[in-house]
Amino acid sequence: TQDNEVGDGTTTAVVIAGELLKKAEELLDQEIHPSIISNGYRMAATKALEILNEIAIPVGKDETEMLKKVAATAMTGKGAEVALEKLSKIAVEAVKTIVEEVDGKLKADTENIKIEKRQGGSVEDTALIKGIVLDKEVVHPGMPKTVRNAKILLLDSALEVKETEIDAKIRITDPEKLQRFIEQEERMLKDMVDKIANAGANVVFC
């Protein structure tokens, strides 16, 4: 869609498309072949792009005020007017953070920007985090809420004793054997934790 591809100009796109269809209908009434009409529209689109490139004003990544005006224009009409100044500033800062030079041109992959929504508060509470926000609860209330100079370990599986691939059952009738079985599982988990600690990681995500 227009909004997904460009992020703005949806109303303009609908109005122009409506006018093009209206004029196309008039041409069809004059018995002009549809292929001629579509070819004419393609030629007109090419010419329009040429003119746009001629009148376009280049904007550098350091022209913050101009970029903020562009962002504010794109946000107008989307319910952001209450905090337009702040949001346009955040949008520009976010894009400038991820912009890269590719083949002599500046490009920004917006997939590298994540918008995380939270209930409560207001639009004015919006903030730019130059990093990543993970919506996860701490496992234990005694764990630290802030870690400076973190050494992060990412695991693609849970810290637990995995079940065997063999479909088997263990029947334990002796309470002592049950206790030993539990202790063995605890030792295996402790070995995993010790390996993580020895690796120097102090923040683990799994």
C-alpha cells in the first residue's frame, strides 16, 4: 500500500488515482484502446519523475531542522499533532542513528528501527533508546534491575535438563533414589550455570 511503501501521501494517491480513472473513462468513451491509454499514463509517470528530480531539493543528514520539517509534515494528520515537535525530533535522531552510506548514497533501513508501545502515560513520554528493548520479566525478584558494561549471552534454548529423544519412562519407588535423581538434575543445571559464569557473562537471555 501507499502507506507501507512511502508512509505518507495516502489521500493524495487516492485523489490522483481517481482523476486518472475518470480521465481514462473519458478516453475509453472516445474509443481509444486501453493499451494506448495505459502506455500514455506510463510515459506521463516517467516524465513526472523527471520533473520531480529536477525540482527536488537535496537535504544532507546534518540538516536537522529541514529533516524535522519533513518528518513533521509526514506525521501531520496521524494523531501526532499533540507532540509533533518532540516526535519529529525523535524520528530524525532515530534515522540518523541507523543511516549508512551505500555506493555513495545515504540509505536507512527502517527495519532497524523498532517502535515499542506501552499502555499508560502519554505521547509526550515517547523516548529514543539507542539499543534494544526486550519485553521480559526478571526470573527472580532479587536479580539486579540495572547492569553496567554488561557481558551478554544469548541462548536459543532454555536453561533446563532436556528430555531424551527416546520415549521412555522412569519408575522410582525408593525415596532415596528419587532424591538422588533430583540432585543429579540440579547438578546438571549447576554445571550449565557454572559454564556461563566462567565465560564471563553476567546477563543471559534465553
